[in-house]
Amino acid sequence: QLQLQESSPGLVKPSETLSLTCTVSGGSINNSSYFWGWIRQPPGKGLEWIGTIYYGGNTYYNPSLKSRVTISVETSMSQVSLQLTSVTAADTATYFCASLSGVQVDCWGQGALVTVSS
Amino acid sequence: NFMLTQSHSVSESPGKTVTISCTRNSGSIASNYVQWYQQRPGSSPTIVIYEDDQRPSGVPDRFSGSIDSSSNSASLTISGLKTEDEADYYCQSYANNNWVFGGGTKLTVL
């Protein structure tokens, strides 16, 4: 069974870069059946898709975040990474790593809370 | 891109049936599959309906999904409500390499 585990810095200062990694276990990160993505949820609010990386490396990002987001895969480490630059308090959220297939999210990580504050 | 709109909250009594709707603001609801996720407090979401009306293994048949082209909306119906169904429910669709979520509906079972 696929398992996803996010690691988080917890606290990031405004204007800095948020970096998260997701370790994939129970399955191959190279499986062409899966895409990998990040989804976030501000406290008390709904889900927001951040972006997706496909097998082969193509990436697609939420237009509202596109200029600040980079998603990458480190195959040797079985990790998916997220970088979000120039963060503000509005980026405070729980960040979920996810595996996607077809049009749906199949598996979610437990989520990592990131707070943006000085 | 399109948006998916859900009512903020709904409440119903145990044993009853509730329907949660998700309306697409542009483009046809039938153009792209709709999924539904359940999120209990403090937990990650889990999928309860995929491809409009398909139930993953392990999801009770009390959960069903449908789409209605006339109202351009998708619906999640939960019958025989149980207190364990109390959760937030999110619809989601996909188009042009974008995944779109609805704002979520809080279901209270009381």
C-alpha cells in the first residue's frame, strides 16, 4: 500500500521560500501509473490544488501560484519536493502530498502544517 | 478555468438521506469526471466517489454519486446516515491539466 510522508520546516518567515519533501514508500515513485502532486488547506478552509508532476517530469501548476511554485521528483530518494517562494501569511496551511491517477487523488499524505510568521 | 461551488453546510438526522451538490460555473459538468472526498476532523481526505458515480472498494453502498446536466451539477447522496458520516465533503474535477476542488460542505449528523 502506497504511503506518503511529508516533512516540514513548521515555521517559515515572510518573503522566504517554503520547502517541503514527501517520501514515497510502499510503491515505486517511477510507476508510470501515478502522478505526484501537492494540495494545501489553510486553517479552517477548503482544499487548493497546488500542482502536479507527471511521469517523465512534466509539471502543471495552479495558475494562481504558478509564478512561485516548483515541484520536482528525486527518484533516488523516492521523494517529491515542493518549493514555494516569497511566502506570506496567506500561505499558512496544511500541505498534503498526494498521488494521483487519471483524474483523481488516490492517496494522501497525513499533511504538514506550515506557518508563515516572523 | 472553471469553478465548483458547494453549499457551506447541511445537517440531517441519523438514518435519513442527505444530498450534497456541486455546481460547475462554466463548461459542462459532463465534460470531465467528478470525484468526491470525505475529510473527517484532523484527518486527510479520502475518496468516496470517483468518475461521477463509481465507489472505491471499502466505501459503503450508502454513498452514491450522480451528475445532472440540466443544472450543470454533481451530487453526492448518503443514505442511512450514521454519526460517523459527519465530515467535510469536497467535490473535485479535472480539465486541461488542472485539478479543481469545490469549497467543501460540512455535513452535521445530529
